[in-house]
Amino acid sequence: VYNYLLDITTWNKNIRRGFIKVKLTDYAGNTVESQMNSEASTFQQYKRVKILTGFHRDIEKIAKISLTFSTKALIGPKHKLRILQMKLKSLNNPKR
């Protein structure tokens, strides 16, 4: 497993709870998706949230990062998550 630390700052005025799925794509078009955590994260306006995410294989030169926010089975209406800032850091290869 290749671990990454996802650091997100959101812009939503209201609190959002849900799950983040990360999809990495390299320049050749190969993709890998993270596994969702079993616990929902809480996102508040201008508060940083750190999420540990893992992939079954590593992509050396990332061309594109896609995030999917889902409320999954949580009670309440579905909402968008507005991201102000995001950083993805490899824990296996900290120089990247």
C-alpha cells in the first residue's frame, strides 16, 4: 500500500460531513483510486482537514488529481464540497 496525506481547506459556510475518494492519473492515462475511509470527515469553513489515504500501487509522475466528495449513507441532503486549498503528500516518497 502506498500512503498519501491529503490536506484540504474548504470554503463552504456550513459544516459538511462525508467521504473523499482520490483518483490519480499519470501522463500515460493510467489511473489508481484510493479506498474510502470507514469514518466520515467533518469539513468546516477555513479549517484544515488531514486525511490518510492509500493506493494499491504508486504513480510516479502525477498528471491529474481528481477528488470525489460523497455523503454516502449519512442522513441529510447531498451537498458540494468547495475546496479552497489542497495538498497531496506521499508518505512513502517524501521528496515528491
